[in-house]
Amino acid sequence: MKKNLTIVSFIIIIVFGFIFFPKIYNRLKTETVIDSSRTEDVSNESKLAYVKLNGEARRVPDFLFKNQDNLYISNEDYNGKVYVAEFFFTTCPSICIEMNQNMRILDEQFGARSDFGIASFTIDPINDTPVVLKEYAERLSVKSKNWHFLTGAIDSVYELSNSGFNIFSGVNPAVAGGFEHQGFFALIDKNGYIRSRRDSNGNPIVYYLGITSVGNELQGIDMIKEDIKRLLKNG
């Protein structure tokens, strides 16, 4: 009886090995992870993050301004487009010059697409009328019809900058040009949500620096070009 049990156990072990060992070996060989939560994490990390406020994905609020052609442009004109937003002013003696040189690189690369756009909001709307913005766009040699230089009521501009995007701008007579602002580009997806890549710790970088960052091999303009392509392809 004991001998028979030994034989049966031996047969079971052989059958188990025959069925399951190839599967185990194949998993080890291909390093396949079957933990569903880990697979989901890896998938999420490959996508651009949503910039969140109080736990909710931040969407660009409604806005309505005039562009360099004296036409009203709203957030709805960007529906279905991936677009980049910035805050600048035409008489800026410092960072705006480099910001818009970099923005022109984006315009030259993506501006011919119907699903891409740029929104440049002036923080000096008293001076930056549509006529002034038109001249500025011509000096930049802007070719795309999807790059709008936007001006409007000063309260609306600062509300959009400081609250809508959380990109600081303000009047400061003590600094060159009379205004201070951050040199960031915001990346918005086709549904109006602000998106960004993650840093090495997995946290959203939130915004892309529109000027050169000394000491960094990968610049903000390089990162945003890559991420525009990702959004245009995958959303």
C-alpha cells in the first residue's frame, strides 16, 4: 500500500512538472510580471500626467480675448487641439525674447497641423493692442494661423494667469519692463486639460521652462517637443 502511494505521488510530481514547468520557465525567461496593479502603474507612467488641483485634473478655464487680427478667440477655439500657452509682453527686455524664439521653434515644427495651436497671452494689455501684437507677430515671422497673440481686460488676464494656470504674473515698476512673470510654457491636451511629463521621482513637472536652464542637458523646449508629439499621437 505504502509502495503504491509512493508511485502515485511520483507520477503526480512528473505530471505537475510537465504541465507547469514550461510556463514557469517562460515567465522567468521573459521577466513577465503578472501583478495587475504593477502593470497598471507601468502603463500610467508611460503617459503624460494630469496637473491636479485639490485632487482634480486641472482644466483651462473659459476665456475670451482678441488676437492680433482683432478677432475674438476663446478656449473653445482650441477644442480638439494640443496647444501650448505662455504669458509675455511685447516690450519685455528679458526672458520673453528667448521664450518666443523657442515658441517659434514649436510653431515651425507643428504649426501646419490643424490639431495644434499656441496661445500667447499678454500681461500688458494696455500697451499690447491687437495692432501692436500684429506687428510683434510679424517681427517674429509667425507663419501659422494657429498661433494667437491674445489681449483683453487686465483683470481677466491676471485671473487666467495666476488662478487659471497658476503661472505668476504681475505689475512691478521696480523690475525692467515694469512687469514680472514666470517663463513657463503650459501644455494642454485636446480636451483642455493641462498635462506634463513626470520627473525622476514620478511627480509631474507641471510646466516646461521656456528659457535655457544652465547646466541641464535636456532643456524645457526639448521636453515639450517630445511631449507634444506624444499628445498628438496618443492623447
